[in-house]
Amino acid sequence: HEQLLKMMEERMIDVEQKLRLVKRLLQDKVNQLKEQLSKNTKADAMVKDLYVENAQLLKALEMTEQRQRTAEKKNYLLEEKIANLNRIVKNLASPSF
């Protein structure tokens, strides 16, 4: 009977040690997951910031492209006016020679 009690005691000690080991491993995993969650939260915030920044850059690009198109139209109109003025000057100058 005493021997059985001693074996049960040893098994109990062994089970307690295993439980402590499992508890430690689980705590390590919990800490690891908390750290990963923190990293993911930071990464999520960075992605949101980049999304907003990208939207702002796209808006700025659209505005710049619109300004460029406007400038090209104005340039074209000015070139037309210059060509017309050159024709007028040429017509005015040719009868006098």
C-alpha cells in the first residue's frame, strides 16, 4: 500500500511538473501573440496612413495634370495668335515693298 502511495505521489509530482511546463509554454505563446497583435496594429495604422497619403497624392496628381492640360491649351491658343499676328504683319509689310 505504501509503495502504491509513493508511486502515486511520484506521478503527481511528474504531472505537476508537466503542468507547470505547459503553463509556461502557454504563457510564452500568449506573450508572443500579444507582441504579434501589437505589431499588426502598428502595421494596420501604417497601411491606413499610406492609404490616406496615396489618396492625397492622387488628388494632387489629378490637379497637376489638369493644370498641365490648361497650360497646353493656353500655349496652343497663344501659338495660334502668334501665327495670325505674323500673317497680319506679313500682309501689312508686303504691299509696302
